[in-house]
Amino acid sequence: MTANAVEGEIFDLLVVGAGPTGLACAIEAQKEGLRAVLVDKGCVCNSLFHYPAHMTFFTTPELLEIGGIPFPSPNTKPTRNEALQYYRLVAAYYRLDVRQYQRVERVTGADGAFTVHTVDRFGRPGAIQTRKLALSTGYYDLPNLTGIPGESLSKVHHYYVDPHPYFEMDVVVIGGKNSAAIAALELWRSGARVTLVYRGPEIPPHVKYWIKPDIENRIKNGEIKAYFDSNVVEITPDSVVVESPEGREILHNDFVFAMTGYHPDFSFLEALGVRFEGPDRLPVCNAETLESNVPGIYLAGVIVAGSRTNEIFIENGRFHGRQIAKALASK
């Protein structure tokens, strides 16, 4: 995996985003005899790297495979660390050209002659020439902000990674879906005093089947306190204010995890000229080729679903690379 552009070289396909779907796009392009390069503002599988350290996938190893490479795992459901190792090995096997820690600032040119302008982590500019673009930027980097006063305090986090720093701390978890339930359980098991605040009436039925009874039992036993049909309306350095059916309550608090979901980088897509339709902001693209309304720019992974981020995962997004490569080969 290289990091530097060579003056005058032109790629057939540049993939923005080196997650599992982005890697699959580059692999499938290479299989068609095309020269591909990937650019990511972080590391390989950057979003996956920022998942909770002890996360277990809901799916099986076979459904996470890319490039026809088996995913060996002793577990029925693989872990985050196993997946990271697998995708590293796949990238190495195919000798993918991945430019890590390179942020795409803008794109100039047009179909057949794009220039992708990048900046590295030291602010140094770069430029890569490519005939086609595939955008596989995911959605995990942009949290859905709540707008709650105090949300910008350093005690508020939109990502949960590890429970250890919160031992013997008063922690509020905002949300009631999978990520919130998992964070609440791990924090409680690591010695935090956990309060869950959720706007819904109960833990939703679609929460993972092995998580839902666990969190419900912890709440029933009083081990995790829960406010349903409730909202955090203010966050201060030492407290949170909760509005519940019983009225307003001020809770002592050390940390807040706002597990309120994430969204794609719509502004980046808009800057490239990609159009959106409907309330879910579905990007305009050909369902068969995944080419957007901008000639030469293709979409892959979760961004195809706009704000409906619960429709596309690694399991189905990994096939987008084949669709794009087939379309490019036909041209």
C-alpha cells in the first residue's frame, strides 16, 4: 500500500473511502484490469476501527467477505478485531493502493479527467488524476446532533469505544436502540452508574435478540435506571436535566453518551453536483450501474440509501463494487 502520487499517473478509478465496501470496489475494478486507488481521511476501515472495542457483529463471517477471500473465524459472530485483521489481510493480498490519512478537499474536472485534491494530516496538498470516481464514504463520521444546550461540553460523546474510563462515574446514555443498549450494558458491567434516557415508550423490538432481554432485565432490577418517553433538555458540567412524564428532574452527571445515530456527508456529495430526492435524501443514481446524476461519479455503500442508514450494511453494500466494476468494464 503506497502513500504518494506519481506525477503524470492517471487511474481508471479512484475510490473515496477505504472501508469494506470501498475495498470491494477497488478489488472488483482490479479484477476487470482497471487501475484503482483508494483515498481515506483515516486508516483502512476507519469507521470500523472506531466501533466499540469489544463489539460483536450481528452477522456471520461469510456475509462480511469481500474479494472472494474466506473470513476464518472460530466464532459464529465475528468480533470487530477479527474483522479489522481480515480486511487488512485482504487489502494486502490484492496489493491495494490505499492512500491513508488523505482528506479529499475538492474534485475538479469532469468524466474521464477528474482531479482529486487532497490534504494530508500535516496540511500538505496533493492531487490525483482519475478517469472515474466511486464514493464510498459511509456515514459513521457525522453524528446526528441533538441541539441540546450543553451538547458541546467535553463530557458529551457521540461515540462509545470502551467502558474503563467511566468506572464509578455517573453516566447518562441518550437513546434506546442497539448502540445505546450495548453502551449502557458495558458501562454498567464496568462499574459505571448508568441512566438511560429514551424518547420512545420502551426498548424497541428490533434491538438485537440477545441484547434486548439483557437491558430490560437490568432496568427491571434497578441496576440501570431508565426514563422512557423522556428527553434530556439541558447538559451542564455537573448535571443533566431530564423532561419525563413525571416532570423535570435534575440528575448529577459526569459523562453523557448521545447515541442518536449518524448520517452521510451530504454536503460533500452536493459539492460534487450529486442531486437528492425526497425526504430521505436519496441520491440520484442508476440502480443497475450505481452511476450518479454526475457522469463518471458512482456511489457505493450506505450513501446509496441517503438518510435511511439502516438499509445498507457491509453484507449488501459489498456487492456494489461488482456492479460498478461491471459498468466500467462495459464502457
